[in-house]
Amino acid sequence: MIPLPLARIAEITSGALTGMADPGAVVRGPVLIDSRAAEPGSLFVAIRGDRADGHDFAAKACEDGAVAVLAARPVDAPAVIVGDTVAALGDLAAAVLAELPETTVIGVTGSAGKTTTKDLLAGLTALAGPTIAPPGSFNNEIGHPLTVLRATEDTRYLVLELSAREEGHIAHLARIAPPKIGVVLNVGTAHLGVFGGRDRIAKAKGELVEALPADGTAVLNADDPYVRDMAGRTDAAVRWYGRGPTAQVRAVDERLDERGRASFTLVTPSGRAPVTLRLHGAHAVDNALAAAAAAYELGIPVAALAAELSRAEPRSRWRMEVTDRADGVTVVNDAYNANPDSMRAAFGALGALAGGRRTFAVIASLRELGDESDALNEGVGRLAASSGLAGLWVVGEDAGPMLAGAKDQRGLRHVPDAATAAAELAETLRPGDVVLVKGPRVAGLEKVAAALLGGDAA
């Protein structure tokens, strides 16, 4: 973060300094919400959550070096008191970014693949200049401004992931960090129940392209009809990516190796180059193309783009992590989250990875699918049952529709929790088997993968 005195932070956030706070004291960063990470020069933002209230840790944060606390009520520490700490955090991020005219913001949104694309794109933009990107999925009204506030005068690119829980969310995030380049990956069925239909999801995702300036660029998936329609919602230039011949940045000559990793030729308007991904699954090609199309706008040569994509390793955990045990059992941990589209991609990757070996899967019912929940969960069950599995574990009490869809699956097991699934799998697996672990975040299925690998999911 750029250095700011407390008086300036109070001005930006319309806050009031407590008597303990020195108006001239300078915050140099980082800005944080975990008091345990406080260090000299930092600013602690006290957020009241479901399980803890950050205000209770204000004094400890300042004892450990924080200059002050951004708080919604008086605390026993130097503080800037504001009406809403989350809103103030966004105001602070917007003001800081406005002081960094040399920083280009690139936003990424979509129903699936945001985090992987963001990670790939951050690696590509780093070829052109110092880059800041969020860890994991810092993509909401808290994580988004926290990432922005990591930027300094040296930062040339901010690669940000934007999520939406309802209409207006992406527009709000784009006001905090106005994008110059906006990438829209797809419009799927994630959060279908929250939005009420794919048209509404498309409306929300399209807020990113609506936020682009006329001299900006919308990077759109030519293979998704909902995304194609977004071209009419912006005055910015449009760059198309995809697998079809009309895409300006596209993949040809695709193939998968025995580990389910894709190779292809990256085609751009100025040339082509071979790419061999280290990411697993054919769906990783879409993410790589989106990242390449956005980075192409920065003038990075196609050969450099291809070379960096070929070097890229997974950066964010629990997303198609493929690990081989000493006995030859392969565990595919894709447990960070799930929706019908990502389920199809995961089972496709499992089939490519198996290579004739016995395959098993641990899954759980998908959430936030609204009136279509039962039908979509039943469809996932049928998908699993048609995937040639040697056994399937469905976790959770709400698994009825998924179990109905998978009723023809041999070795079908319904278990109450991840621990039971892991214990039963441990007794079933033989050397050389492959296990896919995939489900919604709330199901905690990463614990299955951790147990099978003898580690800790925390």
C-alpha cells in the first residue's frame, strides 16, 4: 500500500479519529483483517463475522505493530471510527488506486474457472511488469479491496477476480477498481438458485464489460452464447477467444497426455506457438486461452505467452490437485467448490487421467441451484454413474436426488460425512487406483483427500 497518514485515511473513509490516534501516524501496509498477521506499519480492519468480531482483537493488533484500527465502534486502541468497516475498506482501496495512474486493472469473472484463469493471467502479466493478484479466491467485497491495497507505485498490473452473489455485486467491485481489461469466461449454473436463471446470471456477469472504458478491451468467450451477447453491452474493443475458427485467440491441434494434461497450438492474430499445460483436464485449455487473450492485449509476444503457460503450475489449492501416493494411488483433489458445469469437467478429466485404471469418486450435493436443484443434482448422479467408476461415495444428508441419479452405479455408497467416506475408501483402494474428490465448499470434501494422502486439509 502507498503510505498514508491516519488523517488522510479518516478523510477518505469519512471516519473520526479517536483521541488515542495520532493524525500524523503513517500506515505503510499491509491492510489486514486477521489480527494475527499484524506487523509494524499495518492497518487492522475490524470486521464483525459470524464466528468472531474483529473489534475484540483490536488492542492485540496494535500491540503487535498495527498503526491503528479501522473500526465501527470505539476500541481500546488507536482507531478510525467509521459507519461500516467493509464499505470503508472499499472506499480506501478506491482512493489508493486512484493515486496509481500507471497501474492497469484486469478483471476476470465467470461461473467457473475464475481462479485458475486469474492465476495464469497473473503469471503472464508478470512478463510485462510487476503484478499483484489475490491469493486463492479473494473475490468479494472484502478480499477484492484487500488485494487492491497491496498495490504500490511500482505495481503495473492488478489482476482481480470478481464474483457475484446477486446483481450489482460486480458493478460494485468494478467501482472500487475500475478495469481497463475485462475477461468473461462463461455463464453456467453456479448460484442458479440465487439469481433465478441463466439470463440473470449473464446480466450480473456482464456488469464487468459495462464497467470498461471506451479505450478498454472486453475479452469474451466466443464459444458461450451468453458471453457473446455481452459484446453489445460495452463501447470497449472486443477480443474473442475460444476453440472455434472465429476466435481471434484460439487453440488448435488439442490433445491430452496420459495424465490428462492438454497440449495445443496457441493461435493469435500475430502468430502461433505450441503450449503444453501442466494443469489437468481439457477444461484448462479454456482458462489458458482466456488468460492468453487478455495478456495479448499488453503486447506480450505469442512465443512468450506460450512458454509461460507451459511453465505454469497450479497456484490455488484444492483445484484439480493431482497427487500420486507411494503405492500408486492417484488422488484428484478438486474439492474447493462445485457446480454442474465443473462436475462435468472434473469427470472428463478423471476419465482422461485414469488410463484404464480403476476409478472412484467422492461427491456431495450441489447447493444454490433453486427450483432446478433436484433435477441438476440427479443429473450429476447420472453423470457419475455413466463414468465407468468402480465405486461412488455420496456424502451428506441432502443427497436424495443425487443418489436417485446414480442408482445404477455399482458400489454406490451414501455416507453422512467426509470422515466416513475417507475411512471406507482407505479400506477399498488398491495400488494404481484413481480417486476424484469433488463437491461444494460447505461439504468439506478436501478432508477426504487429506486423509487419503496422510496430511491436513487446513
